[in-house]
Amino acid sequence: MTMPATLSVVLPNYNHATLIGRALRALLAQDRPADEIIVIDDGSNDDSIAVVEQFAAKAPSIKLLRNAKNTGVIPTLQRGLESARSTYIYFAAADDWVMPGFFACALEKLAANPDLGIFCGEAVLLDGRDNRLLAVRPAVRPRMNAGRIEPERVGRLLRSTDNWILTGSAIFRRECVLWAGGFDERLGSFADGFLARKIALRYGFFFQPKVVAAWVVFPDSVSRKTALDLKRAEHTLAVAPAIITADPGFPSWYADAFRDRWRFATCRLALQASPIDQSFVLAMGARSASERATLQSNLNCFHGNIGRLVILAGLWYRLRPTSLTALLRTMLAMRKFRLAMRHRFDRQQAPSLDIMPTQA
């Protein structure tokens, strides 16, 4: 007799006492709830432990692990992976939340496609200060309707687009994550992206053009400051291509594509900062002395939001991070959807921030 598939959630937390209750409430409210929710506290010095313990007292699926000291999100995710025992695994975030129906939909599709390694949907990107809708991700859909994406197609898609699999809106087949080696700490913030791409290239994935999670961005958050840490960005730029090149699962050309895409992605964040982080943009956006001179000239000449767009367009033209045709196709397909989402995601639509679950 075949045993039913199980689902583990791995939820790292560091000083998110005011937000983790919202994440837990949304996880517990799933119509197909997780079999275990492994919360790993990474040395918090706020009230996080008390909040999680209050939930765990009424929700037996919650298991609390505690790091002896702050180790960082990647080692914490790896610890959670090693503790999980289910067929499928979801890597959550304490400041984000899942939408109703996510787990049921994902497990249904994965059960119907047992050879695929990942299910992924879409996520709304929200401003954490007021729940204002900023964007929908991925920016480029790997396909316009729901369905399988075979490993061979993943390789072809990577030539022109990237970043379709968001960790917060994806559920992984655990055996595939273990096959891929889990989270490589050397890759920093790209560790989960590397993992998702490696699995997709080997096993393929199922894409559902449906919002299944909310990705919350706080301009002054630790994660955003980390993303704008020049040393970290340069470290990933130096290390990741070498790891990609050494891995036979990746196409031989992908390391070069990754370099330019990483430059563009990090510069885009630096251009969103107020004021623009010019030193970051110059360091990451220029591949030569001539490009640096051109970029410096543009930074001197163009200012404000118009200037940001001009500089970003110039970076896109040089680095070509994604197919403009594919980007426009996705934007057109999502136009009505975005209008509906802007009305839906206001302050009242977020799960309650109350720290206690509503039921035992």
C-alpha cells in the first residue's frame, strides 16, 4: 500500500517576533496543512521564541529548533533540510506568507507528475510598510499556462530568461534537494537560486501561473541591506560562476550569462535605493574602464526616477539579462491581473499579525 505524501515546512527566523506570527498563521490555515513546520531560530534576541512557543502549544505540527548562535540564513536552511523527513519540502520566510490553497495545489500537481523536481507558482511583491503591491514575480513566465517544463526546455529557456523559480512560491521534492546537495554556503544569497536551477535542469518543474505567496520587502530590512552589500555581491560574482562551471549539470555557457544577469540584478536594487548607491552601481555595472566611464557620466547627468530608468535601460542594453520579447509578453498577459491585485492587496488583505493561532 502506497503511503500518502507528506510535506515539511522549513522556516528560519531571526528577530522577526513581530512578523513570524503572521507567517505561522498563514501556514496553519492551509486547507492541506503541512505535516511538520520546522522553525529554526537563528539566535534571536527579541521575543521570537515566546511567539513560536505560543503557537507550538496549540499546533503540534510546529517543531522549534534553536541555533546556539546566529549563523546566517543559508546554514539555518541547511539545518532545516537535514531535519525534515517528508516527501516534499517548502522553504518559508518569517516575514512572508503563503496564500490559501497553495499546498493543496502544489501537492496535487507533484503527485500527478512524480518525475518533476519542483512545483512553482507566482508571488506578489509587497511593500512591507503599507502592503502596497510593487510587482508580481517571476517577471518573465516560463510559460503562459499551467504545465510541465521538461529539463531540455529548461536549458533552452535559460539562454534568454531566468529567475522563474522563486523559493517562496515553490515546493521541492525532498529527494531532489538532497541529490543536488542542499544549500551551498559559498553562494550566499544565490544558494537557493543555484539549487532550484540545478534541480530544474535535471528533473524539470511544474509551473502554475497563479499567485501562491506574498514576498514582503522592507526598504530598511537586514535582507535588503545584505543585498546591497558590495563585498557580498562581488563575492558571489567571483564564486558562483566557478561553481557553475565545475558542475556538469549546467550548460557550459551559463556561467557567463549568470555574470551579466547578476550584475544587472544587483545594480537594479542599488538604483532603487535613495539616494542611488553610485559606488555599488559602478563596481557591479561596469566590466571595463570604458564602461565605468560611461556609467559615471550617466550617473552625473541623469537624476531622479527618470535618471534611474535611463541608467537601468543602458545596463539592460549592455548586459541583456533577459529577453525583452518574453518580458513584454508576460507584462501584457498580466495586465488585467495586476489591476485586480492592486485592489486586493491593501492593508486588510494580509493575514492577521496577532501572535496566537485562532484555533487549537
